[in-house]
Amino acid sequence: MDFLVFQYPMITLQACLDGILLGVLFALIAYGMALQWGVMNIINIAQGDLVILGGYIAYFMYLYGIHPAWGVIVAPVIMYFVGIAIYKLVINKVVDRDLFISILATFGISILFMQLMNFAFGADVVLANSGYGTTMLFDNNVVLPNSKIFSAFISIVFAVCLVIYMKKSKLGRAIRATAQNARAAKILGVDTEKVYAATFGINAALCGVAGALISITFTIHPYMGLPYTIRSFMIVIVAGLGNLPGVAMSGMGLGVFEEFADYILGTEFRIGSVFLLLVLILVYRRFKLSRKREYLK
Amino acid sequence: MNKNFVLYAAILIFGLAAPFLFPAFKVQLSILCVLIVLATTWNIQGGEMGYNSFGNILFYGLGMYLCASVQVGMFFPLAEWTESGGEKTFVHTPTQFFQGMAVGLVVAAVVPTIVAGLIGYSILGLRGHYFAICTLGLGVAAGEISGGIEIIGAGQGFTTPPFPNVGSLEARGEFFYFLSFFTLVLTFIAVRSIYSTRFKLILNAIRDNEDKAEAMGIETMKYKIIGWMISAFFCGLAGGIMGGLVGYIDSTDVAFDGREMGVFMVLMAILGGKGTLWGPIIGATIFHIFKEGFWTFFLGWQYVALGVLIVVIVIYFPEGIMGWLREKYPERFGEVVDEKDRKAQVELK
């Protein structure tokens, strides 16, 4: 236990800023999860592995001499088709079944992806060096890597574009209609099968963007997927489905929590504290709801 | 009854004779027994109660660490053991080893049961997928946290006491085989007697419609917690045995291995058929044979095969082997089928 972080305001500020910049990325992933959860009613355990796969695409561009920031454009395009392929092969068979079936099936996909990435890219922790340098603030007391600022900026741009797309375009309207009532949408001529495929593809593309940004700012490793899934799940249940400002806020809150947990408990308990926080949030909500004789649905 | 008695006697005799018939497979057979115990007890709350848990690995890992810690801590300082790779400096005499193992197994079974009882009230109030994800988080969190605790070896792992020299080279395998086989028999008797009581009907009522069960005056929370505690008891016991069998405990790769064992127990129960007595046993046996085949012939590709296997089983056989048999031969399961109904069924298909 080390509470030094609260005694020096500059360290506190550093942790907060780091957390917020990190949280924006989490919110982007969580947005994808909220989208598919709301529209198709499945929980995708493989979400984090799609993120890592997107990260490896950017990393490979870096290895072949292309600046990894271009991964932000390339990764979502590739990931969109990966998402469609996963949908056609597996997800469309579990869409209208029990939620536990979808959890287990995507758990299988997660294990599969983890191991395939391990074969293809090796089990080393890697990062794509963007060479962006750092920004010093407050008399050089707070150090922010430019890559983190870049990644937060790009995530916000993508999120805003997607929100506008969902509001204005024909496909966006079809997706929202299917989320409200799939059967009625079908009767009114929406091809729900196509909508589901597109939703999963968009989700995978978002994961691709987030992964490319993570490979620039942090590190990636084939087995690091599950924490990202749990983080996005946590953000969605705190914010609720279809609550975009809530997703953004709780994403940043989670980022700040993680940075503080890192300082106080030590880095080895960072992932553990995330998973424990999930359990605590669920238990808190359960007790709050049980006073009204209800349960989480 | 008579037919069943013959069947049980045959299985019991086969089980007792197995290590002498297949001396090379003793370790595999012991692991099979542990897997069957895990699948059968997962089925109590996963299949019968409808609470699909990924978190039974928590009790398994807890039992594993507790059994080994008690076995070491009873005779030697635990911190020094884990720090220096204690098996080189400290040696258990046979008496110490077996005494430690006995006390360790009792602790390994009792403490997870208490833990399940304590956290049960909070966790079991969640339903459906929230319960599944919450228990998944619990299992992974336990692994990550135990990987940071120094006294039980932290990241480098914990070597369990090696089997003492009692004169025979075969003794280790036979000891662990009979230990796990005895646990299996104990589990089977316990589960079978549970399944013939009102308790099982209550669990099924909770699975089918919890709100209605509550409205009928059943204290569902009490029975849910008891069901989970029974699972935890046998999971802890299985973990303790597995720790001694493997000989080495690592926080995320052996004990709290949500990616392997945590999914295996769910998969085995589903493969055999959720909510049946024999389903998990058949499922575990088939799964273990498959797994060893994969691990031997496709070394390196085993997780790929595992991922594909999970997806295929979940999508195409969600009812499992027993469910498929039940649909095909309903009379064997004590269901009376009208001849007209069957014809209508065939025509429908």
C-alpha cells in the first residue's frame, strides 16, 4: 500500500490525465459492445481479442516500415470483414438463443483467436513505436506522451462519426429499428440478417481502431484480450445500454480508477483490481435492486 | 434396481482394478476421476439449478493452494519453503506427508465451502449472464491476486511436497489414483442421493422459474447457497488432490486456470448433457480421451482445437449426449410416449 499518490498534487494530476486518456479508449471499445448487445442481445467475450488483433495489424504495418498511425485506417477495414466472417460462421447461429450459449460460443472464439495470434505473432509483448515524443505540462511535472493524446483524439473522432452515422444514414436507422423491436423491423422490410452482420462488422471495426491505438500507446500481447472484454462489459453495465454520455464518463472513470489502483496497490494487482471492481459493481447493483424486489436484467 | 446394482458393481470393480490393468495410465486415470468430479459438481448448480458458473475454478484453486500450504505449513515454515524451492532443503517423512495430506484435504474441502456460503448471498442474487460474467471475473481476479502474494510463491509458483520414498516406485501413482477414485465414488454417492430428494426438485424449480418458486413459498436463496456450497466442497477436494498430483502450483496456469479447467468443467457437463446424473460422467470421459488425443497428436494446436470444439459443441449439441439419447429413446428414460404423438413428431420432421 502506497498512498504517496495523494500527497503530491502533480502525481495525482498525472494519474488523472493518464486515466482519462486511457478511459477514452475503453469507452470506444465499450461503445462497440453496447451496440451489439443492444441490437443482437449477445455478449461477446471475444471483444478483447478483436482489439488485440487490430493492434497486431498496426504493429505489422510498423514492422514493414509504414507509420503505425495508418493502422487506424487499415485495421477497421480488415476487422470489418473479420467481424462479418465471424458473424456468418458462428454468431448468426446463436443470435436468438439463450445468452449463456452466446457467452460460451464467443469464449470458444476467444480461445481460438488467442492461440492463433500466439502462433502467428509469437508470445512477446510488443508495441509499435510512433515516434511522437512527449508533451510537458506544469513546469515539466506532468509528462504526457503525444501518442496518448493522439489516440484519445482519434477515438473521439471515430465515436462522433459513428454517432452521426447512426443518426443520419439508412443503415443506422435500420440498426436502431432492429434494436427497438427486431420483429416489427422485419415486418416493415428491414433485412435483420444484414443488419446483424453489419452491426457485428461495425463492432469489430471499432475494436480494430481501438487496437491500433493501443498498439501505439501501450503494449499488446496475444493473451491480453480478456481484460478488455471485462472492462467494456463493466462500462456498459454501469452506463446502461444506449446511454452514450454515460459510456464516455464511466470509461474515463474506469481509466482513472485503474491508474490509481496501479499507484496504490502496485502494477501486479492492476488486472486483478479491474476484475474485482466488476464483481463489486455487480454485487452493489444487486443489493440496490433487491430492495425493490428486482434483479439485474 | 437389480440391473443398476450389477452395473454399479461392475464399474466399481473395474475402477479398483484399473491401475493394475493399465499401469501406464495411472496419472491419466486419476486426472479423469478429478475431471468427472468437477463436471458432476458443476452440474449441480449449472445444470440442475440453472446458474451457469465460470467461477467454480475459484474453489478448485483455493483448495489446491490450501491443501499444499497446510501440508507444508504443518511441519516447516511456509515462507522459507516457497522462497528457496523448499523441497530441496526440507523433506517430509512418509508419516508427515500423509498426515499433512489428510489435514490439508479436510481444510481444502471445508474452507471453499465456507467461502461459497459467505459470498453466495451476494453473488447468487445475480441471474443469468450477469451471474456467469460475475463468476468469470471472480475466478480471474483470484488468479491475478494470488499471483501477487509472496508467501504462496507469487509469480514463480509453489512446489507441493514430493511423494515420500516408501519403497515402491508405483506407490505414488497408486496412492493418487485411489485417492481420486475414492473422491469420485464419494461424489457420485452424494450427488445420487441428493438427486433423489426434494432438494433436487427445488433446484429444478429454481431453474425453470425462480420467481414462481419463490411465490410458492420456497426460500430460493437458501437452497441456491446450499447448492453452491455442495459444489464448492467437492471442487475444493478435487483441487487439493490435483495439486498433489501435478506437483507444482502456478497461480494462473494451474490453480485458477479459468482458460482451461474453468471452461473444461462447463464443456464436459454440456457435452454429456446438463441436468442429468450420467451426462457429466460420460461427457468428462469422452472429453478427456479427445483432449489427450489432441494434446498428443496436435501438439501446439491443442487450444485451436479446443476453441473449435467449444464452438461446435455449443452450437450443434447444446443438449449433449444424454439429451440426444433422451430425444431418440424417450422410453428408456421412463417417459411414456403415445404412438400417435410419435407419428406426429416424425411427420413434423
